[in-house]
Amino acid sequence: MNPFEYARPESEAEAVALLAGEGTTVLASGMDLMPLLQKSVVATSRVVDISRVDSMRGIDPVNGGVTIGVLSTLEDIAYSPLLTEYPSLKDVTEGIRAIQVQQNGTLGGDLCHLPNCWYFRSGYGLLGRDNGKSLPEIGDNRYHAIFGNSGPAKFVSASRFAPALIAWGAQVRITGPEPNAEKWLPLEQFYHTPKTDRQGVTVLEPGQLLTHVWLPPAELQVSATYEVLEMKGLDWPLASAAATLDLDDAGRVRKATIVLGHVAPTPWLSLSAADVLVGQPVTPQLAHAAGEAAVAEATPLSENAYKVRLAQTSVKRALLKATNQLEGGL
């Protein structure tokens, strides 16, 4: 591990000031960052521990919706009565079986989680290059992207909550880099696909800090997240899908938002799947058709074509789960 400064601010303004300049890193619970520092995969000159910034905790009603501080734990999200109307978030927490992660892992840590790509975590950089060659292209790529992989980034977004939050139209609050500066933006705009190792996986710039997530009013919409895991326990999903549906009194879909996870360098919004649903009641046949539409333009790599079927199934089962039809192992 390389030496670095350690700072522990107690306010957002203090944290932003400490994050100014290149080479600084945010520490929340440290569950992902510490192993990366120990292996020198992430190099930093200063670690800014934000765990004492109380303004970034809590789940509160705001403007008809709900605001979640990014230091809220997965356990906070699982048991908050304010999130009962957002069941797709609870679906995610139920899929994370490790008690340590539930109690200590934070929402912000999940949203900013760096890729689980084994080339990145073995020290070959965010894009997994060795002597100018893309290791995911020529090597083992069974867990890599099947969408958005035409450029140098082949990893998949690691966040488990982002698809569900994006499907709900969530916005995020970013402070900095100037004192008292803040902005809100849709969560889907928080992520980008890097073309160089230095660009990172989010739009955060030096001196900026993600502080809160705001969910709009649920307004009787239905939702669900479905994750495909190799085994229950500590696994990361091979593919996932989150669906949020606005239904009319006859059960027909007025509006749908479908977001796939763990299949692209960013959470993957599927407009084609949503178009299949609008104007019709959700049935197993329609859910299957939406799943097919969602993966119609997939571009799998040499060893991950199986993920196309998993993504299709995730969409189908998320839709059936949202409408209380997921029975009998469909």
C-alpha cells in the first residue's frame, strides 16, 4: 500500500475542500476501497473519510418523494417505511445476503462502486490494457459487457441499486468544487463510459461529492428488480433488470421504464423494451416480448453470449414480479 494523507471532515463543505485537486479519494465504509488501496490498484495522495458527515445520512420525505443520504446503509434502506412504495429497492437489499455488507455498505458506495473486472482489479487499469492490447477482447471476457462495448471499455457497471433508482427517475445531488456549489441531475446522467483510464466511471470531478439521492413520488406505480446470481450469497449479479410501471385502472401500461444492470459499462436504459409494453396489460407473453426487444441489439464478446439470455430473462421476470405474476419459476 502506498502512503497517503488521511482526513476526516465533519461537514460537506469541509469534505469538498479536502477533495480539491487531483489524487484524492472518498472513503465511506471502505469495504471496496481498502482492498484496492492494499493492492495499489487505486493510488491516492489523500483519503477523505466522510463517515462523520451527518448531513449525508438519513431517509426523509421531501417534495412528495423521498431523499436518501448516500451514507445510509443497505439495512437502513431495507427497513425504512418511507421506501415501502419503492419495492424494487427492497428487492436489491434482499439479494445482498452478506450481513456485513447490509450493516456497513452504503448507498453512495454502491453507486460509485468501481468495476469488478478482474483485469482492472489485477492492476491493468480501468480499461484492462496490457501493452496497448485490450485484455477483455483477447482474454477471458465471460463477465464483461454485452452492450455499449464498441469502445475501449468492456467492464460492466457494478452498482446494484442504480438500475432500480434510474427506473424510478431518481436524481442525485452533487456538491463542489466551489464552496456552497450544488447541482441536481438525473442519475442516468451521473454515469459515463470512459475512453481513458483517467476518466473514471462517473461525472464526478476533483472536489465534487455525491451527497443525496431523491426519488420522485411513487404515485401508485409498481416496480421490481430481478437479479440473476450464480449462487446465493456473496455473488455479484451476472445480469439484472429493474422495471417501474405506471398502470391504468384496467392494468394497461401507460408508461414503463426498463433498466438493465451488469451488462454494460453504465446502467442500460432499454427504450425498445418499454415501447413493447405501452398500451397493453402485462402478460407472460408480453413480458417475454419485452425481454426479447431489450436484447435485440446486444453485441456479446467471444465468451459471454450467455448473458444475452440472462438479460432477456431478467427483464421478463422483473415485469412479472412487478405485476405479481412471478410464480412457478417463469
